[in-house]
Amino acid sequence: MRYMLLVYNDETRWDAMSEGEQDARVQQAVDYSMGLRDKGVYLTGDRLMPTSTATTVRMKDGQTLVTDGPFAETKEQLGGYSVIEAANLDEALATVVRHPLVRNGLSIEIRPLREPPPLR
């Protein structure tokens, strides 16, 4: 089964880090992902640009509403994602608890992905 790992961080804490600290954290995550790729577990993933670059689109009363940035004010923002292959949630959890980003205080939400319908 495929699982999406949604990585949440506090952008203000990230911005307060030196460039060297940021680079080290990113490299730890890349190294971990490459190890998972070598095991055939890691399928894909990317970092996201900051929420200040986001645009949210909604429909209200038949009108399209476009707003800059995220819609909800939260302490943590979605900063990136990975997709992994795991036999079950326990196996996905075992993968995530070893992730260096979790060990550095970030949150990772695990969500199973629906299997796509068969192509016709």
C-alpha cells in the first residue's frame, strides 16, 4: 500500500535557523529518503515553497474566490511530502519514527493513498 507522508513545520522556526542549519536538516532528510529509495520503499517526494507563495481557490455562491497564502492560520505549515510503499500502517510508522525530521521536532502525518481505478 502507498502512504503519503505530510511533513509539517513551523516556518518561523525554520527562518530563524542559519543557512548552515537549514542545509544540514535538508541533507539529513535527503540521505534518509535515498536510503529508503535503495530499499524500494521511497516512491517520490518534494519540499514545498513557503506558505507565503501559496494561492487558495474556493467557490462561494457560484463565485470563484482566490486568496493569497494559506486559508487557515496554524502554527505548523505543510512543508513537503513523500510517498512510500509499506505493507501496512505499522510498517509505515516504523519508517516515519526513524525519519530525521521527526527526530528534529517536525510532525509527519501518515495518510494511506487510495488506489487508482483500473484504466479502461
